[in-house]
Amino acid sequence: MTLSSEEDQGQRPSARPQSLMFSFLGIYVLGRGTGVYSGSIIDVFARVGVSEEAVRSTLARMVKRNLLVRHRQGRKVYFALTPHAEEVLQDGHRRIWETGAVNRDWDGSWTLVGFSLPDSRRRERHDLRSQLIWEGFGPLQSGLWIAPGEKDAVAILAPLGLDGHVTVLKAEAAKPTEAADLVRKAFDTSAIADGYRAFLGRWDTGSPSPSAPDDLARQLMLHTDWLQLVRQDPHLPAGQLPQDWPAIRAEKCFRSLARKYDPVAGRIAERVLDVMTLT
């Protein structure tokens, strides 16, 4: 049974194969020192309705992007993580299990990044904006982005080579500006909340993803849905958000279901996955 039924299409957005792959790698490859046989990856992804062609294409793209490396053993090809992929997956792990969905430790400070790049450097400007969004910044006004708390601007900017075109400051709001005003202007809190409510609509039910064949499929879909949410969430200060902020209930739902699915999913994966230990 696949996940292409009208019922599930109506309940959840279609996750890209690469998003599902990141979840799979983060759960079953990260920190294990192993590679996984492509055929067994295909078997796992068939459970979530992803075709063999799509899996092979995703694996090939991730090799080209320096996220995976191939290892041959006889006629079989195994895929293992590169150091770059380990960094990306560790970041996802921190966002899921350590950072959490709600920022309860904000110290009242903001990191400000100001920049001005001409149209001739449009691609670099786009890359900078994408990286700022990834790190939890929002656009306060033209060329000025903010994020709650202290951010490692050096780590954000160094890969882009734009140090000379960017100004970084740490500041606090002063009258007549309120922190709530900054949150409202720089971040689309309605869209963020809608994302969490949609997650609850899919997963906070008596029978989430009823057409999934087993807990391994449900585990991969659950982690993928949640990781996409927390990676898009700027981790805004809890004190500047509504009392009924849906991220709180959504996080409890995710953690409860993760604990429920993990034991059975792990046993299925142990039976299905063909792994090799890397030396």
C-alpha cells in the first residue's frame, strides 16, 4: 500500500524525496559509521510511496552535492555520509531534540544584519537572504534583518565571502519600539502558526496516516513533517507570542508519536536494511 490515496493527499503535503532522505539518514545512518545498500533504501522508501527511480535520482544528486559518498562491495553500492552531511544532519538533530519549538530563554537582545548588494550580485544577495532565513532571521526593513538572541554571524557569513558588504550589530529594543513590534514586522507569525496547526491536523488524531503500511513509514513521515516545520521556525521568544501558540502542543504531539513509533520502526529497519561497517 502506498501513500498516494486521496485521504493522505488531503491530510499532508507531499514531502520531497530528499526531505524524506534527510530524515532517514538522520535516524538510521548518522553517528553509526555505516553505509546503507541502495536496494534496501529503495525498499524502505517504497513504504512511503517513493519510486525506485526517484530514490536513485535523489541519491545521485546528494552524491553530487557532497552529501553522500558511494562504497562498493561486490556488485552492491552502499551510501555513506560525508562530513558535510553529518554537519547538516547534526544541525537538524539539534533543532528537533535540543533547541525545541519554543524559545523560553530569550535574553531580550537581537542580532541585526544590514547589507546592500547591487543587482550585479543578485545571486549572492539571494544566497545571503536564504542563509539568514535558515538561521532564524526576518526582514525588518529593506536591507536590515533581525533575529532574537545572539547569532554566530561569522559562521553565517564566512561561506558566502561577504564580510565586507555586511554590518552586524547586537542590540535591544528601546522606546517607543517594543519587542512585539519587531516580531510583528519581521516575521509572519500567522503563517508559522498555520504550519503548526496543519501538523496537528495531520498527526494529533486517533489514527495518523492510516494508509501507511507500518510504523517505519509513519516514523519517516512524522520526522520529515516536523523537521520541515522547525527549520522554517525562527524560534521567536515565547513571551512575544500568543498564550495558545500551537508550537507547544505540536511539539508534545511530535515527541509522543516519535516515542510510540521508534521501537517498532527500529526493528523493521534492522530487518530490512543492509548495512556495511566503514573502516
